[in-house]
Amino acid sequence: MIHMVKAVTEKVLNMIYPPACALCGDLLGKAERYICAACEVPLPRVTEPACFKCGKEISDNEAEICEDCSRYTRSYVRGFPAMNYDEAFKESIAAFKYHGKRDYGKYFAYEIARSRGRDIAEINPEALIPIPLHKKKLQKRGYNQAEVIARELGRRLDIPVDDKILIRTVNTLPQKRLNGTERQNNLKKAFHSKEKRVKYNKIMLVDDIYTTGTTVEACTKVLHDAGVKDIYYTSICIGRGC
């Protein structure tokens, strides 16, 4: 009965608000899902060769890790980003985060599952943990974009989501406005675990964008201190910088 009501509701909403492409905004055709055919063809998927640590594309076939991962500490085991961060995804993620396009999260989770689902299944994490927002930003936006992605991804891959363990106690400045050193200092003591000893041994962090890795690293250290042994991450996009 519940599924029937949801299906009818979705059908009515689609009649009132025809579904649009999550990347360019054009109305979708009947056979199109989430994005239009024009946007589907040039999707900037992460391809090999890629860094064995963060998952970023690298130009050197002989190199195992990118320059960033050779310079900075990476306490997590490995990362699995789905897409390279280009202009189309920049606008789409901005709309998702700042302009109420919460439904875009379904598309982002779909792409992660399509591109990285097999890798995630092989790791078999005990839980997906979304990167938390500070309560002030959560109140302003109305939702945590990382949690929206994690919930849909967890549903698709049949992995539980835990949004209670990791909390953000400092309302930090936006990372995109800062340089590398400033980003690291900005996140010091920003995250905490609600439990001194977490019940998980293996988890996967979920975020929208991976840039320098400082956010994932800060969360990883907190969870390591709480007893989590193996930590991975996935994201819809990763920056192209070295």
C-alpha cells in the first residue's frame, strides 16, 4: 500500500513538475532517467590510470599514487570517486547543496553505484557514514547533502547508513575559500565521535566532492581514534588538481 501511494504521488508530481536533467536542466524524455542523452555521452568518469590511494586520475602510467597523496598523510585505506569535477557537475552540485535540489542526490548515488558499486561491494563495509554538517548549516540547508547521497546509495547497495556516530562540532569556513594549509587548520577538532569505542571495524565515508582530502582525513583520524580499523571513502566527484 505504501509503495502504491508513493508511486501515485511521484506520478502526480511528475505531471506538475516534469523531471529535468540533473546536469543541464532540460526536460527529460520518457526513456531518459536523471540526466538527458546529451549529458550522458560526455560524462567525466574517473578512468585509469588512477591514484591507488585517493582514486584521482593521474597522467603517469608508472605512478601508483598522485602528487597530493605522496605529499600529505592519508590515513584512510583507499578512495573511490565516481566522476571528475567539471563545470557541469560544479553547477549541479551547487544546486544540490545550496538551492534545494535535494532530488539530485538520487542521481549522484546512482552514478556512484554504477561506477563504483562493484568496488564497494568487494570492500563490504559495515556501514556508510556521511560526512556531517554543523547544525547551523544543516538548519539553513534543511538537509545534509552527503547523507542524502549515502541514504540512496545504501538503499541501492543494501548497506546500512549511520549518521549518528560522527558529528561536526565546529562550524568551519567553506573549504573552497582556503589554501591547503588553511584547510588543514580549519578542520582541526572540527569532528568528533559520539562514542569512545565505535562498533564498526570497516566503514566507508560518503561525501559529494573530494578536493584536497583534508575533510576525509580529519574524519578518518577521529574514527581511527574511536577504534575503527579500516576506513574508505566514496564521492560523486574528485578534483583534477595534482
